[in-house]
Amino acid sequence: MTKRVSIEDYRRAAHRRLPRMVFDYVEGGAERERGLDRNVDGFERWQFRPRRLVDVQDRKPATTLWGREHKLPVYLSPTGLNGLSRPGGDAMLARAAARAGIPFALSTASNMSLEEVARASDGEKWFQLYVLSRELAEVLVKRAQAAQYDALILTVDAHVNGYRERDMRNGFALPVRYTPRTVLDGTLHPRWSMDFLRTGVPKLENFETMEAKSPEAQAALLRRQMDAGFDWDALAWLRDLWPGKLMVKGILRRDDAEACARLGVDAVIVSNHGGRQLDGNVTAVDQVAEICGAVDIPVLFDGGIRRGTDVIKGLCLGASMAGLGRAALYGLAAEGEAGVSGCIDILRDEIDRAMALLGAPDIASLGPDLLDG
Ligand SMILES: Cc1cc2nc3c(=O)[nH]c(=O)nc-3n(C[C@H](O)[C@H](O)[C@H](O)COP(=O)(O)O)c2cc1C
């Protein structure tokens, strides 16, 4: 096997291994996918202005969030239905993150229960909450607390589903519908199909013991039919319910970030959901500097990160950490847990090399002076 040296190499391997319907679910975005493309290309807006003759023999890519140290300034963003890429995918991602010393975020729409994932990894774990109803949210939050998740992420940009044309054309649904096309798709990807036949259709395991086990509730979750009435008062309710660190994901404006800070939220995640929700949203990294200037709480961001230099650019603009969505999923689909580790290793190398070439021996020395644009 040729050595994979970039996230793009893993993307190609994921494309070969996954049936088209599953690859398109991971890869696709909303409508014309302009937002998706801009996320990836958006980093080109800035070029580096390196500092010369700085002693960079001893480089430290470690960072701290709320006083806790992480070995890299990246975390694995929450992604639903990881079991479609690999059976047991949630635990694979959690373990690979723990081994690398970075946080892992588990989606509400995971294919392993939050308790099972908590048992599988002793690394830092965050639980991402989708609010289908206040009652279900309360149960999930209490379970995440009992399972000792280190932080809660409330996602606020997916109360209705993005218009994902690839998924609609492919008839993407759970349980998978057997049509001549999906059967042919599976036959053309035998290694994935063997796993699938061996382990069965992945379920939304967090709901297996709950009221939401009903097919209607599961379908609502898959269509992201959330509580569209969830507003700032509801956020105040959630703040009271969860005593630990609370983040709000999907923020793209400074006034919303300021309102989060006023309500006692501990960090905001600037994100357009990987271009999967409203096509035409601004690119997250473009908003980072303004939002960082407006609030005193940490600002994290995600979207389109495929290179260590993308991470570095976001940090130069003021972000505390960068989230990996598809970059980790390509590794998961291509090689399972080893592939996730392979992707994190590539990004670690790229971050380290960029820090050396920029004259920035540690994360604290990254700043806007290193960017032009
Ligand atoms: C396949 C897939 C599933 C996702 N599922 C969720 C989810 O369940 N909850 C959530 O908050 N974000 C979800 N996201 C969005 C990611 O957390 C993140 O914002 C996005 O992937 C970042 O963009 P990137 O993939 O270009 O890195 C998902 C993204 C992908 C690609």
C-alpha cells in the first residue's frame, strides 16, 4: 500500500471503500455546495509572513482550554452516523483522539450509546446535544453528566435539515432501503458490505432506551426535526441544567457570541456545520477574528480544515482550537482507528512544520502579524 501523506490521500481511499450513498453522506453539503467549497478554499485568503531567525529547536504544539492541557490545538468535531463509515466508529474516533491527547466530541446521533463510548475511552470527551424536545434533552444531559462527559456542546444551526441534494438523489435513509441501486452500490464495495452484513444496520443507540426509540422519533432525528422553538430563554434553561462547561456550536455573528457569553456559556464554536445546513453561509474562519475581539470566552472554530496550515491560520486569527470533521472521517472510513490516528499524525506533522517555518515555537506565539490578507 502506498503511504498516505495527506488528508486528501485518505479522502481518496475513503471514496474507494465506501458505497456512493455513504461517501456522499459524509462528503456532501447543502444545495449547490458553494459553502462547502468555500470552507475548504477560504483559507487561501491569507498568506503567511514568517518571522526569521527565531530559535525554534524546541517546539510545543500543546494548548490549554479552561486550564486543561491538550497535546494539539485540535479536537474531533461531533459527527452523526459514524457507524456507517465503520462499525464501532464512535469508539474508534474517541480512542484515537485519546491516544493523541486531544478531545473527542460525540454526536447525539451516534451509533454507540454515550455510556458505551465513555467506557471505551478515558480521554477528554464532549457530548453534543441536539434538542428534539426539552424532555429528551433533559434525559440526555443527565446521562452525559452521569457518564462524566467533560463538556456539553449545544448545536444551534440544525433545527431543520439542510437541503442535501446528494442524499435525496441517493435515497439516503435509515434503515437502508434495498433498491437495485443500493444493492449494486454495495456489491461494488465488498469490504464495506461485509462489515455491514456482519454487524447489521447501525442504530441511533442513544435513543434505544428512550421514548425516542419510536420509528417516528428516529426519523425526526435523521431529518433533524428539532425543537425549532429553542431560543435564548431555552439556552438559559440549559445553562441551569448542565453544571459543567457549556459550548454553543454554529455561531457566525458577534452579537450571538456576546449573548452566549452573557448567559454564562463557556466557549462558542464558530461553524457553518461543514456547509451542510444553509448554503451561502459565511465561512467560519472569516468570522473568527471579529468574534474573538468581541468576547472574553474561548472561541473554537471548524469547517474545511484539511491541512495543519489551516489550523494555524485560525489560531493566528485568535481561535483557541480547531475542529476536525471530515478530515477524521476520511481516516475512519479508509482504515478504521488506525486511519483516524494516521490523519491526526499528518496534521500534527504539518502543524509542527508550519510552526518551525513561521518562527513560532509555541501556540502562544501565533498571532495576526503572521498573516497577510
Ligand atoms: C458526516 C457528518 C456528520 C455530522 N454530524 C454532526 C452532528 O451530528 N452534530 C453536529 O453538531 N455537527 C455535525 N456535523 C458537523 C461537524 O461537527 C463540523 O461542524 C463540520 O464537519 C466541520 O467541517 P469539515 O467537515 O469540513 O471539517 C457533521 C459533519 C459531517 C461531515
